[in-house]
Amino acid sequence: MSKQPCPALSLPTTSGGLFDTEALKGQAFVLYFYPKDNTPGCTTEGNDFRIHHEAFEAAHVKVFGISRDSVKSHENFKTKQCFPFELVSDPEEIACEAFGVMKMKNMYGKQVRGVERSTFVIDRAGDIVREWRGVKVPRHVEEVLDFVQTLK
């Protein structure tokens, strides 16, 4: 994929923070979209990012998880799983729409609109330099880590 600028976003995070893409310029980061707090796949993916968090830090890359859940739900999920990174709350789907991750999915035979598990790497210049869509959780975080370790 060719580089494209990261959309300008400002959304609340856990720990009373703000995810602000303008303020993050000069800092590489991973933004991973997941469907829902406290569900099996999302818990596994978050824990994989937790397990590899020190390696992301060593590569000077911040990690942010994002879903449509509330900050309160995120706080509970983060505390329960001991995530060392912030979770971004996007109940109005502002970031979901900006990154094009809302999809129609089959759930128990019904069509439902939901978040397609996706991960984006944004470089220090504020450009999206890699994306994964329709992510399968096993080995995904390792693949993201391998990529970010190649960033200058």
C-alpha cells in the first residue's frame, strides 16, 4: 500500500487521556481496531500486544487498541487484562469510519454491522505505512512487531 496521511482524530482514552493524531506526530504508533471488550478473540489479541509490549516500546512504537466500547468498559477491560497501553473509545464510529473498518458480518445467521478486526501502523511523519484487514488473531501481533522493527 502507498503511504497515506493518518486521519486527524481526537478521542478519549483510558487513564483520562486523549488519543490525538496531531499530538502524536513525531511518534510512530500502532492502532488496532477490535470488535468488543471482554470477548475471546479481542482478549487474546490484547494480551498478545501486552506480552510483546516491551518489544514495541524498544522499537519506539506506541500501541493503542480501539473499539466502539465506552471509556468505562475500556477501563474495566484494561484493568482486568493488565494492558500497559491505552484503549481508545469510539462510540460514534468516528475513527472506524475514517479507517473504513465498519463491515457487514454474519453473526449466528444474521447480518450485523460491526468492526472488522484491523491494524494500522502510522510512522513518525503521520503516514499510514502498513495495514492489515480481516485480521486473524494467531501470530498477528508478532507480524506487526516484525514490521515495526523495520521502521527508521
